[in-house]
Amino acid sequence: MAELGLNEHHQNAVINYMRFARSKRALRLKTIDSCFQDLKDSRLTEDTFTVDEVGEMLDGLKVVVHSEVESELINTAYTNVLLLRQLFCQAEKWYLKLQTDISDLENRELLEQVAEFEKAEFTSGKKANTEISKPKLAPLNEGGVSELLSKEITKLQDENDKLKARLKTVETQATNALEEKLKLEQVLNELDKVPEDQESTLKTQQVAALEESLVALKVDFEKNLSMSTAKQKTLQDNLISTKHDLLKVQEHLSLTEKELDKKFQETAAYRNMKEMLTKKNEQVKELRKRLSKYEVAD
């Protein structure tokens, strides 16, 4: 099957758009066919026509077909602009700048690859899967990057707390293992006190079982301790990196806010408002002076 070099999610989105384009194309072709059929039904009612009559019919048909094709091309261009707008809006939410290469739109090799992909997806073998639900764009977090980073920090802190609790559990298990080791050593010492001529076979089996238990406990303890230490270090590194990113974003937002405030103060509307407020204050002062004269007279 032909592929476009995209992941499954993006390839499904391309297939949905191609399905939409195919339906619009089929509808417009039916409209053009109906234009010719209307001409046959309405004008071709006689056996013979003059050259002028044939030219008049063809001119009228040309106007109708030209209008239909132009309308479809304009609608296709506007539809592509809306599709690009959706992608660019999602990218801008994450402060990304997407790039496009217009020259690739006329690349014959790539166009043939898209044609093969369409043929492979919409042939008889794919008709069963033509009705695919059309997912809407996933809503982006309205809080922006700062809120997302804060949530990520909270998540890492929760994982760190869980890791600390697990580490405490491992330490408890290690303590229990040490206690068990002491008990086992005590049992070994007691077994050493037993005479060699009494239960020598039982002593050998017990010693071997105790040694195996000690080795298993030691391996399990070292494995749990190393895993907990590595995971805790990774979470701490991620937490520090995320905090740095949050500080950078907050600093960027603060600078942007200051720049916007500065630009607003430089606008003509702001200066006009300031002049109006100054004039109003002067008028208020003048009115107060006049009122003070009347109060003294009374």
C-alpha cells in the first residue's frame, strides 16, 4: 500500500480530507454534466442548426461551465486556507512556526505518490472502511504553556512522593531482611554446636537452604534499591528542567506584557485620552474656583 510517510493519526486526517475533496469533486462534475444535459434538452430540439445558432449555444455553455469551474476552484482554494488555518492555530498555541514549500505542490513525483495513495485507499478493497468517524480537533489548554508546565510539575511531584513512599517501604524491607539475616546466623551458630555424629545430613540441608534464602533476599534488596534510586534521580531531573522551562515562559510573558503596555501608551488613542483627561481636570479646577467665589459671597 502506498504511504505518505506520516503516522497513523495524521494519515487518517489526510484520508478524511481526501474523502471530502472527492465528494466535492464528484458533486461539481455532476453539475457540469447537468449543464450539458440541460443544453441538449432545451436547445437541441430541431434537426438542423445554423452556424450562428451552434456558436450561440456553445458560447452559452462555455459561460455556464466557466462559472461552475471557477466557483469550484475558488471554493477549493478557500477550503485549503481554512485547513492551513487550523494547523497554524494549533502550532501557535505552542509557539511553533510551521514552514511550507510551495514548490513541492508542483512536484510530479509527489503528486503521483498522492495519486497512488488515493487509489490504494479508495479502491474496492477499501470501500468497507470509507465510513470513518470524523474526529474533531483536540481542544488545546486555554491556560497556555504556563498552566501546562504547572500541571506537569504537580504530576512529577506526585510521582516523587510515591517514589519516596516506595523507598521507605524498601528500607523497611531491608531492615526486616537484616533482622532475618541475624536470626539465620543465630540458627547457623546453633547448628554449629550440634555434634557431628548427630543429624549431619539435616544440618547440611538447612545450611544450604539458609544460604539460598540470604542470596535471594540480598539480590531482591539491591534490585529494588537501585530501581528506586534511578527513578528518583530521573524524576528530580525532570522536575528541575520543568521548573526552568516555567521560569523562562513566565519571564517571556512578563516581557511581552510590558512591550504591549509600552506600545499601547505610544498609540494615538492613548495620547488623545490623556489630553482629554488633562483638559477635564483643568475644567474641574476652574469650576471649583468659581464655586469658591460664590461660597464666600454667601
